Amino acid sequence: MLSNQRAFGMDRTLTDGEWLELGDCILAINRSTTNESVRFQVLKYVLDIVPFHTAAFFVAHANRIDYGGAVIVQPIGTESLMGDFERQIAAMKASERDGGASCASVDGLTWVVGNSGQSILCEYRDDDGLLGALVMNRLKDQRLFTERDVFVLKALEPHINHRMKHLLETDGVQMLQADMLVEEYHLTPRELDVVSCAAFGMTQGEIAVKLSISPKTAKKHIENIYRKVGVNNRLSLMRFAQQYMTSGKSA
């Protein structure tokens, strides 16, 4: 286990230009009108203050719970991180147990150093649970994350939390444009339910639980949907389904 002092250097010094960048980032966050914009702005500005090799910012499904069953979807960032978020978190937390990495937690951030590089995980939450998460990676030949980097990320955290929570409340829930899918692809009512779940990145097992059907039945529905809409994997189905999602205001 890395000590906090070893994991993060003690220098919090920012240049005048970096302070301006931090202020511009906070302003951009609070001016954002969608959660997607919040995440784009954070990645854009943070890259200049806390350089990274790759990064992705994920948003949680509206029905938010902890990682035990959370559905984290719609990653924004580099293509190398467009995979399954839960697997990344599990890999980060298992790496220390397997002896392949050292891990430290500082101020609610998780930092991991392994043979191929280092990662830092920032979670954004409110009283109801997870709002989203930012994962940043550096290669093994890049400098370690420092207390200065943590200071920057923690300075942004309350603004990100507040804005994401506000937009989640005002944007309402996302709804599937069912009529268009029925007309274009002749999906059944149950297949529409499955597509709606798929839009939020749910796995076959999660869909079965959500819809109170067996995993075998869920698999059959998914195979029928693949055939009807012309995709062949879960990621492609998620991207397809998200094209037919629209935001509806909460009552």
C-alpha cells in the first residue's frame, strides 16, 4: 500500500495561468446546459492543468446506486476508455490484491500505480448516490500524480457535483422514441423495453432483473433485436438505442 505522502507530492503551487484556467473551468461548468457539456468542459480544461495520457468521464444512470449494481453509461473521452466502466473499477481495485499495483486513497480519490502506468479515479456524488466518475491515466514514464493535482480536482468537485445534480433534476428522464422504432424496425413492446435498458448500457443479466424475466428470455430478445436493427454486440446496440432517446421534463 502506498502511503499518502508517497503517493502524492506536497506541492500545491499553481502558476497564474493555471489559476486562470481553473477559474475558466469552473465558469464553464456552471454555464453548461447539459451533463454532456459539463464533462466535455472538465476534460478540456483539466488536460492543461493536470495533464493525462488518456481519460474518460462517465455519467451514472438516473437510477443511481453504488458500483454493486450501478449502470454507468455515455463515456466522454479517449477511444481507449470507451469500454465497460465497472470492469475498469474492478480491475483497479483488484490490482493491489494481485500484487500488480500499489493503491492509495486521498480525499476521496483513488490512485493506482502499476507496471504499465498510473490511474486516478474521481467520483462525483450527491445524497442519492453516484452522479458520475472521471478516470485519468498516465504512462509509466510520466510523472506521478501529486497533491497539486488532487488539489485541482478537489477544487472542481463541488461545482461538478452541483451542476450535474441540477441538470439531472431539470433535464428529467430520458425516454425512448418508441413509435419511430416500431415503425422503422417493427419491434415488439417487450423488445422496446429491452432497447430502453440497452440505451443505458445494461448487461443481459441487468436487463433480466430490471424486466423481471429470465436471463435466457433476455438473451432471446437481445438476439431478435440484433437481427432487426442490424447490430451484433452490446456496445453497438447501446449506441443505436441512444439515437432514439429524448429528454422529457419531469412533472
